[in-house]
Amino acid sequence: MKTVVKLFIYGLFATACLYSCKSSKTISVPSDKTTDKQGNEHAGRTSNSDQTAGIEGQVIWVEGNQMPQSSDKKSQSSASGKGKPAKRTIRIHQLTHINQASLGDYLFGDIETPLVAEVETDEQGYFKVELPPGRYSIFTVEENGYFANVFDLDSYIHPLTVEKSKWNKIQIRIDYKTVY
């Protein structure tokens, strides 16, 4: 009986991992343009900034029942699914495999890979951190651990690749208190 329960739990975890792979968007932004918080592009960076690269984005908090429901107030249900901006600390580690971090109930505990950078978001959840080219894993700091819900097919936790003179724009969706 214990084996059946363990298989069921592993199945749920695998399903959550596969679903979450689709929930984060990563796009490269050319280095000759910058994008402000409203999504407007600006050309003409200085020559010094042409050499910079890193990660920028926004943290969104989503909680509660996100199941589709039939109601007369469709605009209210669709607005709640988008979440709200969240102020968080973001920790960027060297690329981290699932075997290099302890996983508790929805949150990670100890992360064995070295910490590369730590940054605070602003009140609207926006952040920007310059990083050297390389592969990284990104986590948010929560009250009882670290959160990440994106995995690649090789079981790396929220993997991001920073290329020379390019910025990755991402949205981190914190949804461990959400029901889908």
C-alpha cells in the first residue's frame, strides 16, 4: 500500500513539473535595445552597456482556485488568473540539478550549488541583474524555503542561459498556493 501512495505522489510531482515547464516564458532581448517596465523599447544604449548581459523580469504571485468556472463575471475570473506583482528576493545559483537541492512540500531547502547573485525586486516585482555568460538556476526566497516551478527535460531547476551581450526577459510565477 505504501508503494502505491509513493507512486501516486511521484506521479503528481511529475505532472506538476511538466505543467510548470510551460508556465515560464524566456525570451532574448537584443543588447542594442532596452525595454522599460511598460514594455516600450528604447534604442541607443551607450557603448559600455553593449557588453552587458543578464536577466530581467517580473515576479507574479498567484493563489487560490484557478479552475475554469462558468459565471457571468468572466472578466473577474480572468483577472484573478493573472496574479499580482510580488516583492521578493531572487537568488541565482549556478545551474542546479534536482539532485542538488532538497525538496520539501512545494519549496526547496538547501541548494548545493554556489550562489552567484541575489537581488531584490521593486514593489511591482521588477528586477534586473547583470551576469556573466553562463547557465544558471533562479529561485525566489519564500518564508519557509526557496521556490522554483520550472524544470527542463534533464531535471535542471528553472534553467536560464545568459549569452554575451544579451538580456533574458522572464516572468516568475509563484503559484504554490494555487489550485488548478
